[in-house]
Amino acid sequence: MRRLIEFAVVLSTVALVPRALGDDSAKAPAEMQPKPAPALVDAFQGMTGNWACKGKFQAMDGSGKLLDSKSSMVLKSALDGFAYSGDYRVEKNAMLPGGMKGQMYWTYDSANKKLVEFYADSFGSLGHGTSEGLKGDTVVWEEEGVMMGKANKSRTTLKRVSATQITLTFEMQTDGKWATMGTDTCNK
């Protein structure tokens, strides 16, 4: 008990004496709290909330046929603004008779100065990606993942049309060439 009291006295002395002497380097705990990276804040500014999406996607049979899609997504701030999380659901359709759901997570890698993402879905697909952040009204994600048991490279481009509308373009790389797999228009 005596050691605990001595420790408390030493700790309070170390914390309080510099402030009493006017030492500006001794900041209150709230002032020492780190802040989320501006690149993360900028990229997700106004993005949290509920989104309803409609789009067209390539049929998975290679026919080139475009199929209608409806989905919803909910984006939230996480970890005191140091990350964002998202849940999405794709309604049942001709391509996905059981529908699909997935989760996403985004944060900022301060060592590499890039936004990072992680995602997984109810079909067993998963992946990760990076972005340089918001450029004008667009965020481009370069991704690597696994879909239907095969490694792939993909790219997701998010464009802000207005405060309540975004477009998403999904591309996949095959034999070194990029092909658009689908597009979504989402409204808040």
C-alpha cells in the first residue's frame, strides 16, 4: 500500500509541477490525444449514414449480359474517428438468387501515407486495398483479393456526385487488362 501511495505522489508531481511552473510542454491528457489523419477525414467526410444503391453488373457466366442490382450500405465512424466501418447487402437477383452481404473496414496507414481497406463477404470473398485518398471528388481503391477461390486484382472508384449521391465503379484485372464489372449509383 505504501508503494502505491509513493507511486501516486511521484506521478502527480511529474504531471502537475511542470504545469504549475507554466511549462507549455506539459499538456493535459485531452490535448495530447492524437487526431485522425486529415486524408481519412477528407475521404469519409459526409459519407456516414444509410445509402440505397441501384446498379448494373456483368453476369458471371461470361455472356457480357448486364443484370440489374439493388443494394444498401451503412457506413459508420469507428474507433473515435480513426477508422470507418461499412455493412452492405445486395438484394436477391438473377445473378445472386440468395442475395449477398459483406463488411468493409477502412483506416489510415501513417507509415505509408495511404488509406487502407479490408473487406469480406458472405460468398467467402475477401481482400484488402489502398488509396491515395480523395482527389477532387474521387477516391480510387487498388485492391487485391480472393473471389470464388481465385486471387484477383480489382479497382473500386468512388465519385461524389453531390452531398447525397455517389457512384461506384467496380473493375477487375484479367490478363493485365481492366474490365468494368459493374456500376452503382447510391443515394443517401
